Amino acid sequence: MLLNITLSILISSVTGNVRLENKTIKQLSKYYDKEVTIVDTGRDDLDGRLYYITDTSDKVFIGYARSKFETFDYMVLLDDSNTIKLVKVLIYREDYGGEVGGKRWLKQWIGVKDRKDFVHAISGATISVDSIKHSINYLLKQL
């Protein structure tokens, strides 16, 4: 219960989106197979929010990227050396291009620590692919 309240308060101050809060809580709990608490790092130079995950040395970034007409929300889980452990698209708002949230496509980010110039293309999701690539590369550069 503390996880839900803590995470909801932290994320709603950034997004104000209950659906995003619930999806983030679900993904983190699933990944760690336990309840976790996150603490905002206070960084305001990113396209989203970076949080410390208590009882681990990991961090989670909750950000957004644009698609053709809307934005979509995603999270990136990072270890203590800023290597990507997991990327998940939390909410995708377009009718087309949702394949960018597929596990198989997102798997290419696992283990990445530095800028990734080449990512696999997805027919019909070119803008979303380029946008999340740019956003994650920007995150890695800023860390």
C-alpha cells in the first residue's frame, strides 16, 4: 500500500495521470517481484523524471516521446553504471505504431550504456521509433 501511495504522489506531481501511475507501479512490482519505493532525484534537465529505487542501486526514468499526433509514456530501468536493464512503453495513444511497445523490439535496448545510433525499423512506426531512440539517447547522454 505504501508503494502505491508513494509512487502515485511522486508521479502525479509530474504527470497527473492515474493510468500512468498504475502501469508504472505494476511494471516495477513485476520486475522486482516485490514492493518497491522510489525517490525523485530532483533532476529537471531530462524529458521526464528520474527516480532512485530504494533497497537497490537501480534508477528508473519515466519519460515521454512523441508519436505522429500524440506523445507516449515509457520507462527505462537503469543499473548503477547507467546500463539499461529494461524499457517498457507504458501508454501508447495512437492507433498506429504501437509495435514500438513490443517486447521483442524493446529488447534491443537491454545492455545499452552509450548512444545507440542504429535501431531496428518498424513499418508504420517510423516517427515513434525515431522519437524513443532520440529520447533514450538523450537520457543516456545526460546521465
